[in-house]
Amino acid sequence: MAFSHPALLVLVRHAESARNIAKKGSVYFADDAARQVVRGVPDHLIELTPDGRKQALQTGNGIRERFGTFDYVYTSGYARTEQTAEGILEAYPAAERSAMRVKPELFIRERDSGFAYDMTTAEAEAAFPWLNEYWQTFGGFMARPPGGESLADVAGRVHMFLVELAARHAGQKILVVTHGGTLRCFRFLLEGWSYSQAQQWPEGGAPANCGVTTYRGTGSGLELEDYNRVYWTVGSSTDGI
């Protein structure tokens, strides 16, 4: 069968990061003590926790056993996705690793959270007293955090990435290591979600750290095979970005 898209697209959310632990699933930091470990560290430099590195290693074993090698491995270029990819690829012998090209891709970076990136809940409410009403009005897909991106903005660049995959990697096996918000945009585009479906993850539907989502190429496009399969047993974080 001739493909006009990848034959296999495997999406992996990055492993547990230091910021996941510090924020504990909240939009903002609970207080100054909670943010001290990561305060002042830009999003692209946030690293994995020790448990996160173990998650990546265990996930690599599951991915290699199930899918074998890939033609290309894409990361967002952020430290936590690059470290996750490195952990996954450690499951492969050197000869297999050398055959897979690893590339950073700016289009699949996480959503820019804007000016409130390092704020506590109290600081954000004081700085942007109108924000909660605005968010409720426009919803979690269309609303932009102050100085940041909406998920609709992120979907625009994910769309460009998918166009590039179709043009450059038809019939190939592609592994993508990215972020929770970006994964929602992949699903919005690949599965034809409505705006209302994309507003928020359904109850219990947010991707786990190192959750693996698989799309197989068919004659009509990329079709979801399974979502958020977890191969690791150490650690437990599923929150944050």
C-alpha cells in the first residue's frame, strides 16, 4: 500500500518532570515554597526527576518490543522531551539506535503559558483579576493566558508539523516525544474533534507521563489504535505539562 502519510505515528508524553512535582497538577504554584525548586528555570530547561528517568527507560523497553525501530524520532527540543527520548532509546542496541535519526522540532513544543508561568495562585489572581471570567467565557481551547498561547494556537503549529510528516515521511515509522497540551492538539487534528471536545480532557483522560498513543496508517489516513498505554511501574505523576 502506498502511503501519503506515515505508516506508524507513536506519540509519547514526556516522563515526570521537576515542574510536574512542584505544581502537583495545579495551574499555578500553591505558594512560594512549592515553586522554589524550579523558580526562574525556563520551561524548555525543566528536567526529568529520577523517577521520570526510570519511567523513560521502562517505556523504551515496551516500545521496542511492540514497534521495533523507527525511521525518525522527534522531540520538542525541551530538556524533558530530549531526556525522555534518550531514556527510551537506551532500550535499543547501539546499531539500532544509530539507524534512527533524532530531531528537535519547534512546532511540537508545549503551549507557552505566558506571564503567569512562575506565579502562585494568589499572585495570578491579584495580577489578572479578570482572567477566571475570561477563561470561563472562551473555554480551555480558545482562551489565551496573558502573554501566552491558546491550545488553538498550538494546534496551528501541530498542523504544520503533520503536513511536514506527510510530505517527508510517507510510509515511515515516526516516534514523537512531546507534551500534554500538544498531545490534545494532535488528537483534535487527527481524530477530527470538535471545539467542545477539545475544551478539556474528559474525566481521567489526561495523558500519563510516558503515556503512549498510537496511530496506524490506513488508506484513508492515520487512525487511532490506542491511547495512553503505560509501560512503566515506577512513579505515579499524571499531572501538569
